[in-house]
Amino acid sequence: MKSHDLKCWPDYFDAIRCGSKRFELRRNDRDFNTGDLLMLHEWDPETQKYTGRIAGRWVSYILKDHEGIAPGFCVMSIQKDPIGTAFLTIEQVTYESHKASGSVLSRQQWL
């Protein structure tokens, strides 16, 4: 499992946060895989700055090298809860996922 820090524009960020957008279409330049953690940092294209809002989402399925998907791109199904850890708290998951980098998120940042 890897953690990926990614920019996310406000409209997409809000749709992910409310749960209506449960997929990500990305250039697969990071070798995304099932089980990876996407740290989506809201990016304002008008100000060219991060807003400070972050949403963590887990990759539960990935489709790449498939008809209809451009070469070098992938579509990832994403979910709020980590795969196979339904009984862990948000704090436990974020700590385990980020302790190596020292960037443990607060519960509000995670949600």
C-alpha cells in the first residue's frame, strides 16, 4: 500500500466529500494499485493555492489497460473506509498510514 498526495479541484473535492463521486480518473504516473490511500488536497485553480481541506480515500478497485481508457490512464473506485478495516477507528487508520511520514491527520481533515 502506498499513499499518494494529489491535487483536487473544488467541484470534484466537494462531490467526493459528500459521497456522490466515488471514482477518480487519473494519469497512472504513480503506479496506483488497489489498497492505496489517496490524500486529496483541495486546490483552487483561480488562486493557484491549496485551500487546506484534505479528504483521504482508499482505492478499492482499479481499471487500467482496458478498452475505452486512454493508454497511461486509470479509473479508480474510491471509498472512505479502508479495505478490510471496518472495525478500526479513523484515528488508528490515519496513524498507521502516515506514521512513517509523520503527517497524521486530524479526524476533521480525514472526513
